[in-house]
Amino acid sequence: LPTILILAGICCFILGFSIPIFWYFIALGLGIIFVDALYRTANPVVALIGVTASVVQIAAYGGGFFIGWWQLFIRRRDEQSSFPFLFRGP
């Protein structure tokens, strides 16, 4: 799901320059996150920090998943050569 959100966000960002309605999709998603965080915390400052944290978390997780998928399925590398830090000995 984070990878899909990253790709959708990139598409909306690029298409937003030619078709401005795509900016509303990005604003709607961030607004939903803000309203949910505001409802849960009742603090607008914490809700804004929550929006920032959500964007960073989704971008990092989606980007990492996409890089792993690219290494394994597009470049056809095995797991050990793609992620050597996971296979180090003690």
C-alpha cells in the first residue's frame, strides 16, 4: 500500500502541473490524515506533526519496498547480493 501511495502521489504531483484538479487529491489525503490526528489528539500542533510523520513514514516505507522489488525482480539479483547487510555473520 505505501508503494501505491508513493506512485499515486508522484503521478498526482506531475499531472497537477497540467491538470490542477490532481492537487486536490493530494490535499484531500493530507486533510484526512490531519482531521484523524486532530480527532485523536485534540491538539492542532500534534496533528500537523502527525501529517508530517505520516508523509515521511509512507515515503520511506514505500521507497524501500520499491527499491527491494526493483533489485529482486527487475535486476534479477538474489536476496543475499541485494541486501548483504541482512546476511552478515556475528
